Amino acid sequence: MPDHILLHIGMHKTGTTALQHALHDYDDGQIRYARLGHSNHSIPVVTCFASEPHRYHVWKRIGATRQEVARKVAFCRERLESELALPRKRLLFVGEEISLLPTAAVTALSATLHRSGAEISVLAYLRDPLGYVTSAFQQQVRGGQACYTLPRPYYRQRFEKFTAIFGRNAVSFRAYAPERTAGWSIISDYSGAAGLPPRALADCRSNPSLPLDAVRLLHLFNRTNPQIGSETGLAARSALISYLAACFTTRFTIDPGIVAAVVDADELAWVEDTTGIPLRAVPGATDPTRAEAALAAYLDDIPPQAIDRLRHDLSLRSIPHDSGDDAASLVSKLYAGLLAAQEAARTTPAPKSASA
């Protein structure tokens, strides 16, 4: 059984994916990154402790049945118990969606971890609201969001239950600081907090931001196409996102006046009072309805150059299209071509090896 458990709980958009990739399969005999079947521990932890795991977006997106999800729950629980039985100095868990678990699920998680007899510490990273909202919105568009509603940080809703259940002294808060400090790295900062040896983890960037016109076109695609509930469909969507990310370069930003509409000054005050970390307020006070309209106008303003690029690449890929196709039709036809390629790859038999 581990002497100490370090439970990282996010928040979202604080370099968690890069951290998970760097920690994958790490085990130096003293410190171990828990092996739960997925390097993103949000997936197994939410699957284990959600009251209705079949409603978890990860399983809904691939069309998993209740029976399939029940088997996943059993598998994840077995892996978790197995990890908690291993003799290590420190066992590490990293998953940003853990912060979104409801209170009852956090209570159950706490009980399970405490049964191991280990000392438990909870670690949370906090990001300034402007950076968080901008990054989280483009991530939601990646995931299929079709509306013009900006995500709220919900600092208090995420973290207060952890201080209540685990105890305030067991929860550490750190500032996600690349926007504040030159050269700051989530990998090196977390490594120090986790007691990892210097340079034990490779510092590589994961999940880079989408450019502006990629966000615009993907948001348009989300609005005009049904959600894809199959592994082949998800693979084609991933290929579409990769294509759009490579086509454009202008950085995606959102006007602070729009973001201000979803930032609660009382929440920022709670963060500073609770953690001692002063988050940067967002200037301006836009009415939420006007802010949503301004965001819609911004996202819907797809420039002619982006449409021309789609036409050009469809022609290069020999994907049929018409000269009168608008942006929605073009991006849908591109996706259809990528989907056909994915389906063909899955149905093409592997080449037989030569006989000896």
C-alpha cells in the first residue's frame, strides 16, 4: 500500500494533458503514476464514482451500451484497488474532470482512497479567467459544442467540496502561470510538488490550441452536423480537427469584454480568500445576452480565404463539391471524405505475410 497519495484534480485547461502524457507508465520504484487503463485518470475515476456512468460523455460519444459501461466500471474498480494495494512511497493520480464530480462521488472517492491507509494530498491548479474561458471554449468546440455559450470557471463549485471532504490542510492550490511567468512549465512545477527527481519527466506540449478560422469552421460543422457516436466517426472527426489546425495560423482569442460576462467577481474573491492566489479580473461588464450575440458574430465571420482553402484542398483530395457550395457544405463534404477514408481503412484486410 502507498504511504502517500497525491490526487491532482485540475482545473481544466492547466496543462493536464501534457502532464498525463509525461507521467504515463512512470514508476521508479518509489513514486508511481497509477495505471488505471488510461493515462487520463479522469476517465477511470469518473467511471468508478459517477452515479450514472453510462451518461458519462466519454462513453456516450462512442455509443457504449449500459452493459458495456458496466463492464468498464468493474474493470476500472479492479484496477484502482490493485493500484492502491501496491507498496510505493507515493502514488500519483491526475485528472481534471475529477474536480467536476458531485459531492457524493467525491465522498465515495475519499472513502476508497482513505481505506488504503495512505496519507492523502489533493492538488489543484488555478488559471486566470480570461485564459481559462478562451481555452476551454475552443476545447468544447473540439468536443462538438454547437452553441455560443461561454464556459464559466466555477472555481468555488469545483474546489469547495474537496476542502470540505478532504480538509483544507490536505488541499494545495497552485497558480497555472505560463501567462504570468516566462519559462514557467506545468511539468517542472508539478514535478516539484510531487517530489519527482529533476528532469524525470519529458516536457512536451500536448493538445495545442486551434487557430481562429479552425475554431470558426469546426463550430460551423458542429452546428450543421449530428454528433458522431461511433469510433470510426470520432476518428474522422479527429482527422478533420487535425486538418483544420494545420490550415490556419491566426491565434484564437476572445474579446475580454465578452469573457467578462461569465466571470463572477464574488468567485474571484472566494479564490483569493481561500487559496491566497489573486486571479486576474477581466475588465468590462458586458450583458450576457449581448456578449453571446457578439461571440456569435465573431465566430460566424468566416473569411473568403478560409473558404477558398477548403475548396482547394477538396480538389486536391478529389472530393466532389460544387462551385456554389457554402462553408457549411464544404466542411461537411471534407468530413464525409475523411469518414470514407476511415471506413475503407477499417475494412481493408491486412496484407498476408509471406510464407516461409
